[in-house]
Amino acid sequence: MNNVTNLLHGFQSALTLSNLLFGLLGTFLGTLVGVLPGIGPALAIALLLPITYTVGPASALIMFAAIYYGAMYGGSTTSILLNTPGESGSVITALEGNKMARAGKAGAALATAAIGSFVAGLIATAILAFAAPSIADMAIKVGSADYVALMLMAFMTVSTLLGSSQIRGFIALTIGLIMGLVGADLQSGLTRLTFGYGAAQDGIETVTVIVSIFALGEALYIASRFKDAGWKIIPMKGRALMSREDWKRSWKPWLRGTFIGFPLGVIPAGGSEVPTFLSYAAEKNLSKYPEEFGKGAIEGVAGPEAANNANAAGALVPLLALGLPTSATAAVILVAFQTYQIQPGPTLFLTNGALIWTLIASLFIGNTLLLVLNLPLVRVWVQLLKVPRHFLFAGIVVFALLGAYALNTAMFDLQVALAIGVLGFLFRRYGMPITPLILGLILGPNLELQFRRAIQISAGDYSTLWATPLSKFLYLGIIAVAVGPAILKYVKKRKASL
Amino acid sequence: MQNKKSAKGELTFVGSLFLLGLIIAITTKVQEMPHLNLTVSPRLFPYAFSIALMGLSLVLFINILRGDIAEPEGLEGSTGSEKTDLKVFGIVFLSLLAFAVLIEPVGFATAGTATFVGVTIAFDYKKYLRAALVGFIFCFLIYFTFTHYLHVQLPAGIFKGIV
């Protein structure tokens, strides 16, 4: 069967009433978490992981994917009307979108963001549908040593590109890797880093770490440092519509944004900040109206929003084809797969083909639902921002504690949640990025497994780790990412001193 | 002044990370190994990560002393406070702790309500009774949905036999 036939079968499964309802619920929840500052899609999906106990994999994954996409849409609303990006990928949108809203063009800004996200989502999902199986086919030939190099590449890029400094990113990653070691080692039976605590033998639950570092850490941080901060909404005049001129100025940035965002999602380039920034820079350079940038240029909203959505779809390629998450949200979706005993990776399309094609088809449906729901309902979403912050955070905290406890109904998980919550506070306070920690925790055990496998196959010869062309290429990439920023900094410094 | 205080706090945090690395390295070293013929020792990764943590913490420690003080995460669209309100931090932490202490003896709905009220107090909300009512309805709905529809067993506590 070819990809088109598979996709049509996917549509057939996705278009059942229950799957459509889960998709609708996901788009609603996704937009909600995108709109509300302080809750991102990673936390939302982590909090909803208990549904995997009772809901089938197709419905649950459809819902999670819809949350992922929905959050991208919701984030633009708050960026434009509040100058408050609901998620990191919408930071650039706030630059021009909020200026447009202040100039009375909120409707056009919201429309170009929503339609741009739709166009980008559609194109990027189509590329995903055709690229992911081919990458998976190629990835079957990828050996353990190559996987080690791939994971190291993901660690390097995510730690280097996120946060205020490389060193803080690497510390966050190392803490995550150490957390992944806690518990019994499956190969030797040796109990590691439990400090004699019997309950820790099974290791630290990923879900517990995710919900506590995001939700409890955020609540501790916001309450103790920002409890008096408020939100000021810019009133929106008219409907979310675009004029003929707006369309003319938007369509090219949408396409450019898509083609910038998608590949940067596929490679572990550290989330949606980089592609949205690159798209903004490209639009600024190519625009016929460069003087409008910084004052409310529609291209500065259209391009980055498309790049943001395309990036989200791109991140699903390494997740599905290689089992490698490149963002915190993708990492949580990986955990969702694992709760169903499904391991994303090269064989996923063979072992769970029907499920994955249903998921891909649901992305097309979810994307359309988001456009239909979001533009007419934009005023409703804005009303959500009127939920009092004290109730909002109190609710999030209770839900997070429930998420930590419900997994095993174990007190140990709650104790871990408290400790991780405090760690989350410290990370925010001292500028350490959270995503590298999550990635280290999730991929760490897999790194060790593949490393051991590679060394065992080669009978203890460590040179096997860099013996293949792919691993050589990846290690060169790692070196480039590691020393690249330092060289650029040096060159800039030299230029400035001349 | 604020910068100096912030640097002190960060130095303490980074110093404790170094200490953590050291403890992990020592624990790994003194641990008894199983008598197996393994190509890769189960000690390799704990050693590697603990040494990495110590090395990175040391570099960051020196960087902080040289003026590379962390930029605290900002709240999107807000200027926020320059320092942590420890009293509020304590209230939130105690609210979280209350959940862990209370959930098994008094049940999820009651423990959740206590935590809910605690967090609203931390956000300066003074209408305690209303917070308790909203919190209880919220927690009760969660309890009911999870136990009846998602089949997740949560402690009923004082409501055992009633719901």
C-alpha cells in the first residue's frame, strides 16, 4: 500500500464520531492552554495522561496532537491582544501583532495568524505524511552506534539553543540524565542512586517530573514573584477578517514561514523560537514595507505564525520515525505512546501503521477544526483570560498533584513531585531551561541501552561509536553546534573592535 | 545590592549541584557490584554524569563569580517583582505538602480543597469561604470523574461509603 492509500484509511478511522469528539476536545483544550499564559501544551498533555488508562490509543493520541496544534493557535491570540505570548513560539508574533492591535487592526492580525497557521499546518502535515515513512524506512538501517550519535546531537542542540546560556542548558540536561538513572538497572540488576529508598527501585516516573516541574514549579515561581501581575487586554474592533491588501501581503510570508519552520522542526534545533525568529528576519529583509516593521507589519505576524505551526508538525517527524523528541511537548507525546507500550521509531509504521495514519489524518482534521473554531470564537477565548489567577493556579496545582499521585497511587511519587516542584522554581529563578532536563530524563535510559548494545556487538571496541558515515557526520554536526556560537561571538567581537 | 544577593543564592544552588555530583560519584564507587561479566559496567553512566555535573557546576560557579549572574525567567508581558517573597513561597509549599500528608487519611476531595485554598491565599485572595467552596466543588468533580469514568482509584477518605 502506498502512502496515499494509507492516509485515506487513516481518514476513515479518524472520521469516526468518538475520534472526532476527542479531536474537537483536543482543539478546544489546546486553544485554551495556548491562550492562558503559564500553561503550555506539554503540561496540558502531561496532566491529561491519566486518560490513557481508559481511552484507546487512537483517540488519546488524536486528542494530544490536537492540543499540540491548538496551543499554537491560542498562543497567537494572547500575543496579539495582550502582548503576552501564551507559548514561546508566539513571542515574535507579539512584536508586530500587538502593534497592529494597538493601531486598531487586531482583526487582520488575528486572521493572518489563524489562516497562516492553517496553511502551514496543512502543508507541513502533508510533508510529514510523505516524509516520515521514508525516514522510518531509512532509519531501520540505523544501528545502535548511530542512535547514540543522534541522541547526543539532540542533547547538544537542545541544551545549546535553549535558555540564557549553554552551560546552564548542559547542567539541566545532566540533571535529567541523572534522574533517568535512578532505580534498578535492567541489565545487571544493580540498584542505582536510590540511596536505600525501596520505593525508588522502579525509578522516577517521567509524568511525575513533567507535571511537577511545569505546574508546581510555575505555581511556586509565579506566586512568590509575580502574584500581583495583571493582564491588560486590547479591545478588538470588528471581526477577524483580512482585506484584499492584507491577503496580498500575507500569502508569501505564510509559504516562506512554512518552509523555514518545517525543516527546523525535523532537526533538533531547540523548539519554535529559532524558526519564528528566522522567519521574522526573512520577512523584514524581503518586505516592500520594511519601515512598518516594529510598528505593526502584517508580514511580521504572517511569517512567524506559519513557521511556528510548521515547526510543530516538523517535530513529529523525528518523534514518529526515530523515537526522538525534539521539544518538551513531543517528549510528553512520546511518554503517551509508551504508556500504551508503543515505542515510536523506525518500526512504528510497520507495527502500528493503522494508528499512525489515523493520527496523521487527524492532524488534517484538527487543523481545519482549529480554523473553523478559532476565528469566529476569538472573543470567547479572550473572555477566558478573565478567569481569576488565584483560581486558575489553584486548579492547576491540584490537577498536577493528582497527575503525580494517580499514576501509581504512591506516596513516593508525591514526595518526588514536591522536590521536583522546588527544583522547577530554582530552574526558573536561576535561568536554567527545563526542556533539556525533560529530554535527558526521557532519552537517558535509551542512550545507555543503545550505547551498551553497540559496545557489546563490537565486543568492547569503543571505536564502533564513530565507525559509520552517519555517526561521523553527526559528530561533526555536534562539534559545529558546540563551537559554532563561540566562533560567531569571536568574529562579531573582532568586527566590532575593527 | 540585589545582584549580589542573587549571585549568593545562585552560588548556593550551583554549589549544591556540585555536591550532588560528588555524592553520586561516591555512592557509585562504594556500591557493591554484581558478579557478572558485563562489557559495559553499570557504573559507567553514573560516573560519567556525576563527573559532568561536577565539572559543569564548577565552571558555572566560576562564571557567576566573574559576573555571569542568571537572568530569572520573566512572566510573559509582566515586569514582576525583583525578589522572591519567601512567605508566599512557604504558603504554596505548605499547601503542596498538605496534599501529600492529607490525601490518604482524609481523601482526595478534602486534601485537594485544602491545597486549593492554600494556593488562593498565596495569591492574596481573602474570601476563604468562597475559595473553599469553589475548591471543594472542583476537587469533588475531579474525584467523581476520575473514579467513575476513568477508573482511577483515588482515596475517598472521610467520604468513604458516601460517594
